[in-house]
Amino acid sequence: MFTVEILSIGNELLIGKIANTNAQYLARRIVELGGKVIRIVVVGDDLDEIASAVRESLQRKPSFIITTGGLGPTFDDVTLAGIGRALGLEIVLNEEALKMVKEKYEALSKERGTILELTPARVKMAMLPKNAEPIRNPVGTAPAVKLKTDSTVIYALPGVPNEMKAIFEEYIAPILAEISDRVFLERYLFIEGLPESSLAPILEEAMATYPHIYVKSHPRMEEGRSHIELHITIYSESKDKAESILSAATEYLKKTIEEKGGIISER
């Protein structure tokens, strides 16, 4: 199973200005593709913090590190410099990336009917760590970046959500799907009539009986009525095996919970 660490970069995340929807999206897609997200880290637009976070992640040797944010033209877009510092790589002008940026601004100039010069700030988006591979951005102007280390592949993606999603789906998702050797499946049960404390030993018994599954309980309140949402998940080598184990575990939970007086619904 491939593993991923997500590094979300931006002061706006640390001050609560925006929610970290990029990490949520990536985590969900990675799981759907059969991978496992082992850590999500948020740091600000600070060169030392980015470099430190990348170094720490590399020590854990995930299959992939995916960063979001900090690839743009402004002074605080320092993600690539931070990655370069972590790897001991010089930041250089990448001719392929420069061509991508240039073509984007030429297209924008035609579209807007005005000349958009290739200013130093725009050229900055083509300054990459040495030996990095630029990835075309089908939506925005800043290329994404791929870097290989001994044990980990690093992808640096833009922080703008529609750009991040487009690059991930077009370029990265097919790669992850090709190397994946696991499938991920899930089911939900909704329980009324039993408090979470009464469900706790039932969930432990279920996971002991079916060690491949993981069950997480979430107390909810809807329309003034409380219930417990059970999220049952499994990774397996095949969809058939996953469905078989998941179905057996779900039936076990339903039977045990009903015996304790719980009322169950599936949605």
C-alpha cells in the first residue's frame, strides 16, 4: 500500500482565514485510490518551517509527499525554496517551466487584448529546485513540480483549489491508481437508542472478530434527535474480498447492536 503525507502551506490556514479544503480533498481521493494518508501537516509561508516539515516527513519515508500552496509570484510564495533547502538543492531557472509560464501569459494576453509582460515576479514561478520536473497547470499559471528522492516522490501543487484538483486528477491520480495494490470500501450505520459508551465494547469486539475493519463512531444531532453514526472501513487486496468482510462485519454489528436494544438504519 502506498503512503502519503500532505503538507499544506499558507499563513491563511494558520490564522483560520480559510478551511483546509485542499487537504480534505486530497485525503479523500488518496484513500479512494487505495492509498493511506499517514499525516497532514500545516505550516506557514516560512522558508525554515517548510524545510523543517519536509525533512521530518522524509525521515518517515512515505511513498509520496504532496504539498499545496506557495508556488505563485509573490514574495511569500517560498514552497519550492523550502523544498530545495530541505534537499540541499539549488534553485535554478527551469527552461521547461519557463516555457509553460510564457505560453500561459501569451494566451492570457490574447484573451484580454493587452500585453502581459514576463516580469521577474512571473519568471519566479519557473525557478525550481535543480533536477525538478515541472508539471503543466491546465487552469492557472504556476506549474506544479515533481521531485524524486531515494525513497519518496514529492509533488508540489498550487494552493488554488481548482488548480490543485485539476493537476491532481489529470497527472497524479492515474499514477496512484496504477501502482495501487489495495481497494478501500466503507459503509455507514446510524444508531438510535444506545449511547456511545454502550456501543464502545461492541465496536471493540467487532474489530477483534474482523481485524481488517476499522469502525469509528460519531455522535450526531439532526432535527433535534441524537444518533450515533458508525463509519466502517476496510482496505483489502481485492474488491470482492473487501465486500465480503465488510458485509459480514456489518451484519455482526447490526445483530449485536439490536440485541442491546439499539435501532439501526442504513443510508
